[in-house]
Amino acid sequence: MIEHLTKDSFIEKVFDFTVQKEWSYKGDKPAIVDFYADWCGPCKMLAPTLEAIAKDYDDSLNVYKVNTDQEQELSAAFGIQSIPSLLFIPVQGMPQMAQGALPRSSLESAIKDVLGVNPAAK
């Protein structure tokens, strides 16, 4: 299931960018954060793919969405200049950002390579 985050829920579940300077992930499983806007065409194209990934990887991956229009401070903190932007967050290590409406195959490669999560058994 995809969860929409506000600044406060992002701070609680992902990272408190208002206090900490060094990256420190608060989650217990890897995550993808989709920075998007309702008016963005590529964001709308990406949405069903992320829904499917959230469902397929439900037990091993968190999928979050951040509305850049509503959460401008959060977007600015991550230097979001184009959308969609996807933040891939491993449990250990630094997150990596990717821009654009990536195809599912590219998303799954990043999930495997960056997050260390193998495709869910079908």
C-alpha cells in the first residue's frame, strides 16, 4: 500500500531533515519516496506502476508519495527540481535519487541493486 506523507509524517517515518545533518533512516525496511504533483503527466503515468510495486513488494518495501505542491519545504530540503523524482532508501547506507517516470523494469533493477530487495515470489 502506498502512503502519502506530510512533512511531519516524513520526519517521523523517514528522516528528520529539520534537526539532523547526517542521513539517518528511521524505517525498518527499504523505501521508495515518490515526489510528485497532481498536475504532472509523467507522475500520473508512473502512479499505476508504483501501485503495482507497492502491492507486489508489500512485505519487504515501503512506498511513499510526497505532493511537492503541498510539501514545498520537504521538497526543497531534498532539492527536488523536476518531477517525478524517486528517492530510493536502503535500510543501511545513503539514499539515491532518480528522476523521471521510470519503466517498471528500471524500478525493479533499482529496488534490487540499490535497496537489496529481490522481486517478490509470485
